[in-house]
Amino acid sequence: MNCKEVNNNFINSIEKSLSADKQSAFEAHLSSCASCTESYRRFRSVYQSINIEVEGLTLNPLLAQKAWEKATAKVNAIETPIVPFRRSAIVSIAAAGVALGIVLGTLLNSSSPTVNTNSEYSIQLADDYFPSNLYSPYEELDNND
């Protein structure tokens, strides 16, 4: 094993999960490499300190129960609707909106333009495009009749 492989197997060696061949190669490398031996010693010391702390912890069942009750209370509160509408209320509001739209549309559209006949429309268009008094397209129309 090289130094990188040994460093990657520190935890496996401490937890005794290495195969017999890998464990013997691991120990052989540690006996020949002072740097890896020192790193392994410090790592094992820290790992054992953490295990001692974890074993000393006890779970508080009351705290877990309170946390569970709060979590389930919030879920139940979210699922209940605040104010359910009845179908008749929704239909009434929609009908009132349509009626209001019709009334406002009628009031705002009271000044609709008058409907011109075809001849009046063509005269209006001609005036828009030929505003000059020098040339009048109507004279040609009148002369052709």
C-alpha cells in the first residue's frame, strides 16, 4: 500500500473492516512509514474521543415527542381550508361582474360614431388623402356622369 491508500483506510482499520490481506499490508506500511504512523496515531486518538462522547449521550424522549407534536400540528393546520365558498356565491359574484361590465361598456360607449354610407365614406377618405382645393377627384366623377 502507498501513503494515500493507508490514509483512506484509517477508519476501516480502526473499525476492523479490512480484509486480512489489506490489514497486513496496512500494518506493514505503518511499520515502514513514520509519517503515516504518526497520522494514524492522531486519527485513532480523535476517533476514540468522539466515540466516548457519542456513547455518553442519551436521548431525551420528551424533547423528541414535543418536536413531533409541533411538526404534525403545523401539517394539520396547513391542510384545513380557511373559508370554503359555496357554488352559488361564486356564480353570483361572476354574474354581478358581467352585469357591471355591460353597464360600464354601455356608458363609456355612448358617443359611438355614426355609420356612413359608402359614398360618404369615400368622400371622407378622398378628403383625407387629397385635401387640396386645386385638384378634386369629385369633379372627374361628376363629369363622367
